[in-house]
Amino acid sequence: MVMTQQYLAGELSVILEEVQAAASSEACARQAWDLRLEAESAPVTALPSAAARALALINSLCWESLALGDTAAFARQATVCGELHEFGFCAHLLDEELTPKHRLRCGALREEARQMTDNTEGQIPEPRDEQISEAQIAVHWREEEYFAPPARFIGQANASDPAIFERFTEDKFPECFREYADLLTWDTYWHTTLDTSNAPFWKWFTGGRLNACYNCVDRHLAADRNKAALIWVPEPESADPVAVTYQELYRRVNEFAALLRDFCGLQAGDRVTLHMPMVPELPIVMLACARLGVIHSQVFGGFSGGACGHRIADSGSRVLITMDGYYRGGELTDHKVKADEAIETSRREGQEVGKVLVWRRHPGQYASKVPMAEGRDFFVDELLTRYRDHIVAPVSMPAEAPLFIMYSSGTTGRPKGCQHSTGGYLAYVAGTSRYYQDIHRDDTYWCMADIGWITGHSYIVYGPLALGTTSVIYEGVPNYPDAGRPWRIAERLGVTIFHTSPTAIRLLRKLGPEEPNKYDYHFKHMTTVGEPIEPEVWRWYHGAVGKGEAVIVDTWWQTENGGFLGSTLPALQPMKPGSCGPGVLGIYPVIWDEDGNEIKAGSGKAGNICIRNPWPGTFQTIWGDPDRYIATYYQKYCKNPDSKDWRDWPYFANDGAVQAADGYYRILGRVDDVINVAGHRLGTKEIESAALTVEEIAEAAAVPVIDELRGRIVEMYVSLKPGFTPSKEIKGKVVTAIETEIGKIARPRTVWIVADMPKTRSGKIMRRVIASVSNFTDVGDVSTLANPEIVDEIRHHVQAQKAARGEVPRELTPEEAAEIKAFGQAE
Ligand code: WTA
């Protein structure tokens, strides 16, 4: 320990010498010198704070040089920044070993340093001595430590000039988004940037015409014909990665578009449901649809046949496109069986599917046990021989024509088909991919999400391909065959940008904390998306996965939004673990309480995060249900339902959030009874209605339980109809029903059979009470319930069993406890 201390003190002193040399004024040099003296003579407990203050000092110098346009000084300072930053990381490790009292002190000093970064004059304020409660400091210390982007990243970033913020200020809205639309190739340029005449059904770039497939494929041929557009990594490690060049993608998309048009008779405006795994054929099908103006609706491959069937019926698709099987966790799964179930479900809901196109994972072989239905099911590899070398002209679509539908969960049992536009959506994902993902044409970009979710649509397929980069697609699970797999793929392919979810990061950290170190890859940029990330997990991502060389963007957004809403602009805004950052360019968020009073930044209070303005990537409506679109997202804070002015129609995101004094948001989670399991949105009501299909079940309630790896997991409470006795079989039936109706991803960890549910006098199930039981938190006041005595009975039963299985969770953070307490209020 003493050795480490001496080493760190020496290191810091050396770096501070460089800070001093890089200082642009006498005053700064003096500050650096003072800090250096402090570092050399200070006890170990003061080291992290000296490092944090030095970092803040050099940071402010960097910004100053940038503003002055002094690039030489900036480069010098930014390099020191990077070194200090690394030092900060070591120092952080050190202060893990400190006593709690010292840690509190470090937290307070870091806070000072943070404020100093905001101080353009670069003055170091004296540390304040006022008393701050332990809880407050703990939160500050955990959240408010800044990490600066490495100089090397800043030097090459697409957005490295702070003038970009000026271009997207509110007074420039909506014209600021011209910059995004100009990244695309238009057949006809638009005449109106934002048409609000039918608010809140926004229309972007009206008058404009374009084709999304042309923008993602054809236009790159001239310069990059034989560059890889996609690199597909099959799950079995014995199989080599497969590169699909832009030229090959062009050929394959055209052939499949010809098949869709000539064999299936599909045309612009028709809907097609896809239920495909992570194979290159999935983007090929999506792009072929886009080429014809056919609206695709890809259902996540892990969803059950039943879930797929509901979505087929809702979208009115006549054609289903699927694959016979795919590899997952070492097994070749039978996927075609789900198509048969899907068609059955959809038929019951009144929608007939005329054709099922079945890709084969290994062309010529069939991976499924279920027969092909004569005249309905067709092998795509056989059909394609008829369309060899066919070319289909891209159909020029109006900017506001729908490009795709993506279903997502909400408060009611019926999933919402979020309808996304062609021009606005594509412009938004191209713009955000360029500035926030920092994608360059020569990057090798790997987003490990599934294309069946919005992240995959926007940031595996449309955004990266619109920019003409190389996008990697991985078929399998991250830890197959071991937790080193992602890093082997990164090394083998030379991945430069990596994008994944907190759940995957937690898993890889748990299973193989040392694995990244064993492989020679270098990311310049990494993304986290889909759920809040714990600061400790963030730090592992940054230090171990990113090797301290990569920037991280924590991107907050939703299926409805098409692209990012909250994030840091990586070269220009420092990172802060656990916070997504401020609103992105052209997005002006606000937090309101239930009554529409603004909750100010830095107040420490949480509220509903809303976006005050529309943006090009936003969904246009809920497919077939415009009233629900308004009711769910726009009614709550609408200032005047007759208004045509966008200012009167803020978007209610259904997420809780807090905003720190620096403008960064921390997203706390859903306020609409959606449970976010491993980054996947599951509607409580959908799970419950699946459970209710079991004959013996009278009532069902799904609640979230905080989980170390998956963020939240589902626990199910059921009560039985009279005459039935609790049994393992019934529990098994409930699990099977949920897997059949929704998919394995919604599988509850436990099904608790209870004598009765805690209820209000009007008969409403009090989900927050059982959620508190499952999470071992205070159930609150239950005296007003119709049956308060049941609460203790359930608690004893459930908590005793959980304790016996070693499932007692850690103590919840105040935010988690608040979430559990609020659960079930959305009805
Ligand atoms: C949550 C995924 C914290 C949030 C793109 C949101 C996040 C829901 C973040 C949308 C983040 C997404 N930090 N929470 N960076 N990103 N969420 O529709 O609750 O699958 O409303 O879209 O995930 O999930 P969806």
C-alpha cells in the first residue's frame, strides 16, 4: 500500500509538471505549481483531490485554447489531460481503500473540482467546509466525477468544434436539422422543414422525396463498391466471419426486392412482418422492403410465435419472413416452429398470412422439425434462383412515408406499433451516428444489440449504412463460448467503435473481468444504451474494456424516438458515470412534476422528463391507434389541444429523471409500469394477461425485482380460482404460458402462489406492496387496504423462502426504493 502511495504521488507530480508547462498564463502555471507542491507533500488522502483539481484546471485550459483556436496549445494540454485522466483512475482505485471519512472528503473535493471546470476563469475556489449529509456526498461522489475525452479522440472527432452548439440553439429550431437532412441524398429537396399543421402528428422535410435503401447502399457504390458494408460473425467460433461488400449488398438487396415485388406482389405502403435472427439476411430484407417503400415490422427473434402473431395481426401483414433456425448459446434452435404458431395466432385475430418466406441458416439443409406448408411456406434460397441479377429501381418515397413499424410495450396489454418515417428518421439516425457515434467511413463499427430492437434498426442498420461505414453483426450471445468472445471478435476484426448495453457489460464484468486485457484491440469510442448504468460498472467499461483509451457515450432514448435524446457529445462534453448527459443537439428537455411545475437543475428532486420540441427521428403515430399516441405521449403536458404550435405540445417520455446542476440528466426508469429486463421493455399487463390464460389462475400481478446482472427481473404473484390447490405444476404452467405468449426473455424468476392479493377497497391489486415484499423494502402504510392482514402473510411466506435460497437482495439505493414504491401507479 505504501509503495502504491509513493508511486502515485510521484506520478502525479510528474504530470503536474507537464500541466505547468502547458499552462497558457502565469496564473495557471502558478496554480499547477501549487498543486504539485501539494501532491508532493500531501498525505495519500489528498492525492485524489489534487488529481481532480489538476484535471479540472487542465480541462478548463483545453476549452479555453479551443475557444481561442490555439490548436497547438490545445493538443499539448489535451495530451496531459489524458495522462491525468488515467491517473485519476488509479487514484480512484486507491481511494477505494480509504476510510469512509476520507472518501466523503474526496467526494466533496471532487464536487469542488467539478464546479471549477464550469468556471471559465479557471479560478480554484477554496474547498467549502459546510456540512453535507453522508447520503448527499455519497451520491455526489458516485456520480459527479468527470472523465475527459482522450486527446487522440478529440483530434479525429466529427464534432470537435464547440461552434456546433451554436448551430443547434433553440432559436435555430427547426432549421438546425437541415444539417442532418443534408447528409442524405434526396431525389427532390423538401420545401418545409417541419410541418405542424396536424400537431402533434409531426411531418418533417415535407415536399422532399428519397429512398432509404438508395441512401444506405447504392450511393456508396461509386467510392466504396468493394468495401465491407456488413461483417457477420456466426456464433460457432469454428466458422469464419463473412464480409458482405456494398456491391454484394446491392446485388442481394435487389434480388430480394424483386422476389418481394414479383413473387409476393408487395408494393409501397404494404406491411411485412419479419421474425429473423441476427444474420445478414435481416438487413438485406429490411433494405429490400425500403427499396420498394414496403413497411417492415421486425419482431425480435427471441419473442415467441404468439407474440409475433399479435404483431402480424396488428400491422395487417400478409407475408411473414423468417429463418428455419439459428445458433444461440451453442445450439441450433428451431425457429420455424414459431412461424406456425404466429400464423395460428394471427388467424385467430382475423389476419390471414398468405406466404411465409423461410431463409435457411444452412441453405439446402432444413433446421426445423415442423413441415413446410404446401403453397404457403417457401425456401428463400430456392426462390432466389429465379431472381438472380435482377435489378429493381428504388421507389422514390415522400419524406413522411412510413419506413417501418417497431412494437414496444406500454401500460396496457397491447404492444404499441411505433411508426417511423423515411426522411426524418433516416436524417436523424445519420446525424446522430455521425456526431454521437463518431462514425467515419473507415471505421469498423460493432453494435452488439439485436436488430429486432430499435437500437439495432437505428445503430446497426440505418445510421451506420447511411454513413457508408462497416457494420458488424454478431449472431450469438456475448459469453459464448466464454466471456472473452467479444474481445476476440474485436481483435480479429479491428473494431474501432463498440456499442452495447449495461446488462451485457455487467455480465462480461462478472464472468471475465480480466478478459479484455488478454486481447489486442483498441476502441476509440464505446456506447452504453438501454438502462441506467451503475458507476462502478461504467468504470470497468471505461478502464478495462476501453483500456482508458475510449470515450463513452451513455445514450438515453426510446423505441418511440428513433435516435438519441440525451448523451454527451463525445469530444466536447466530459463524461460522468451514471448520467447520460444533457439533451443532444436540437433536443430541449425539461423535468416537470405532476402539476407541470418545472423541477430545476441541481434541486436534487426527480420528476417526469419531457422534450419540449419535436425532432426528425420521432415516431409519427402508433400504428392504427392515433388516439393512444396522443393520450400516452402528448396529453399530459399539452398546453392547448387546438394549437398548431409545437411549443404547446411537449413530449412526455414516461421516464423519471433528475438533473444535476451541470445540466446532466440521470434517468431513473419508467413511470408507466414497464419493467426493463436486461434492457428490454416488458409491459406488466402483457405478462399478467399471459399468466391469466392458465385455467387455474384467478389473478396475476407481475412486479420488478432489482437484480445485480439484469437490472430488473420479473417476479409473478398469482392467486388461484376456488377449488384448486397450489402446486409446482401450476407454477410451471404459468411460466410456460409467459414463454409462449411473450418469449423466454419475460420468464419470471419465481412464481408465488398466494391466498389473495393485497387490494384496495375498490378491488385494485396493490402492486407496490408486493413489489416491496419481493425487494425486502418497507411496504408502507397498508392500513387502508381491504385485506391488510394478507400483507404479513405474503411477506413471511415469500421472504422466508427467498432467504432460504440466498436471494436476499442488497440494500436498495434511495432511487431504487422510490421506484419500487411508485410501482403500479400508472393505471
Ligand atoms: C430506458 C431503448 C437509462 C428508459 C433505446 C427508456 C435508459 C427505455 C437509457 C426505452 C439510458 C434507455 N439510461 N435508461 N442510457 N436508455 N433507457 O424503447 O427507461 O427499448 O424509457 O429503447 O429504456 O427502452 P427501448
